[in-house]
Amino acid sequence: MQLSPALIDSSQRLGQRFSAARPFRHLVIDDFFRPEFANALLAEFPAFERGNARTENGDLGQKSTVEKIRELGPSFEALDDLIQSKPFLDWLSEATGIPDLLYDPWYFGGGTHESREGQELDAHVDFNRHPANGWHRRLNLIVYLNREWEDAWGGSLELHSDPRRDDNRVTLVTPLFNRCVVFETTEWSWHGFSRITLPPAQAHKTRRSIALYFYSRSRPADELAPEHSTIYVERPLPERFRAGMTLGEQDVQELRVLLARRDQHIQRLYRDLMQQSASGSGAGAQHSLFSAMSLAGRSIARYLASAGKEDRKQALKQGLLPLARRLPASVREPGRRLWRRWV
């Protein structure tokens, strides 16, 4: 296993730390991978231009992601093998107390993340159900690959007790090389990072990480919530904005940025509401069907690459499920009968 040998037999101790952590259950683990493996992952980390840098609004941004990590090189192929293996999933379950964890073959929202100067991430809770199969999202596991980083540069992970409250408490995690953060995904696991503002001598640096998400088929009743996408809380006004202050040019520019971000957020929410109201017909249904077909296409590719016949059938089934759920019953039922006959 590519984990640091010191971690393999320490899952019980890690479980105690995980349960006791605040503001919500999490772990910060230094030297997570064997040194040679962490170095190899950094060496194979994709160039910014190779990833998807489109924002949720469709614009080019300062964050680039690659979901298909297995294609990035031998080390990422080994990482993909590791995180879907039973020994690793059992170790992670024991270290967090969350049983029956599942690997996400689509890496939906995960993979490699690279953020440049100016990028930030508002406090948020993540989407709670997998879009392809409805699994419950349970854990985020993030490994950082930055040789050097300082909190003053921004970009350090912030774990919030509740960003909507005046007494919000924040735990800061510096994204240093081979440091892993594991935290639960719930309706109260608020997290984000402040705007990256690098000093001139460090302007060439970027914030690099590998994000891995894990799921389960069920979860405790007191953690259940209606299915939702990622929920953001916009950053409040900086404390320096007080009654009687004179605004400088920098202050005005910051206010413009904050207002523009709120406008974009409101527009995004309107689009989501329109798509929901149009479900079953029109543009909303087309968008939903397109997403399902995209996920199905990825799994069919895995189907063709799988070695064993049963593995191929399972991969194909997982890929077709989200598409089948969005088909009308008149098409879905004959399709099910055809599938049963084939298997």
C-alpha cells in the first residue's frame, strides 16, 4: 500500500482524533503517502492547460480540474487502484467510523485541482447525493502537493462552525506537501478558502491538490436531508468596513467584486430553479438527459476497458442507471426487460 507505513496500523487512534475534532469531524495527517509516491504524483501532476478551467457560470477561471486521473500516468493509475481497493476502504472506514465506504469511479467533482492567483472558494457544504446513482456523499479526502505555502498567501483550507453566524469559528489547515485532510460531508461541514494573493517573489506558484470523495448507500437518519447541489455562503464584508470610514479605490474595487459574486450566485440559483421547474420537459429535461448521457458514456468507456465479463457488466450497469432514470416509463420498462434477458 502506498500509504505511509506508520498509518496502516494506527486507524483506531486516528478514529479517536476524527471523532473529537472541531468544528466538525476531520483529520489532518502529515506524511500521508510514502515519500517516493508523493513525489511521483507531483511529477505527474497535469499542466493547468490540460484541465477544465470553466467556472459554474461557464467562464474561464483560475481553477483547473482533471477528473480522469488514471490517464495522467503510472502513479495516478496506482492511486486509482489504491483508493478502490478493499484494504484501503476498510482502513478509511475504521479511521473515520463510517462503514461500507464506496469509491466513485466517475470522480464526480474530484480529481486534480490547481488554483492560481486570485482564486478563492466561498464557504459551502457539498452536494449530498451522487448524481449518477444516488449514493450518499460521506467523506472528502484531500492530499496537498505544495512544497511551500504560507497562510498569509490565502488558499489555506478553512473549516467553519457556521459561516452565517457572527460567532463563526474557523480552523485553518495550511495546504503543505503530502498533508492529507479527511472530513465528513454533512449539512454542517462548511469549508472553503480565502483568495490566493501571492507575494511578487512567489507569483509563479499555484495551489495543487488531489480531491477524492467517498460515498455509502445509506447514512444515519439524523444526517438525512433533501437532495441538493453545493450550497454556498457568500463572504461577509471585511471588518474594516465600518460606519464613517472613507472608501479608497481598493475598497471600492473589493465591494464591486463582492457584489458581482453575489449577482452571479443569484443568477446560478435562478437557473437551477428554472431547470427544476422544467423537469420532464423543455430545457431542464434536455440538460438533465445530457448530463446522464455524459455519465453513461464515461462508464461505457470503463466497460470496454474492463478485463472480466462480470466487471464489464457491472461498469455498464452503473453507467446506464442515471440515463435510465430519466427515460419515460414507456421506454424504461422494455429496456429493463432487455437488460435482464442479456444478463
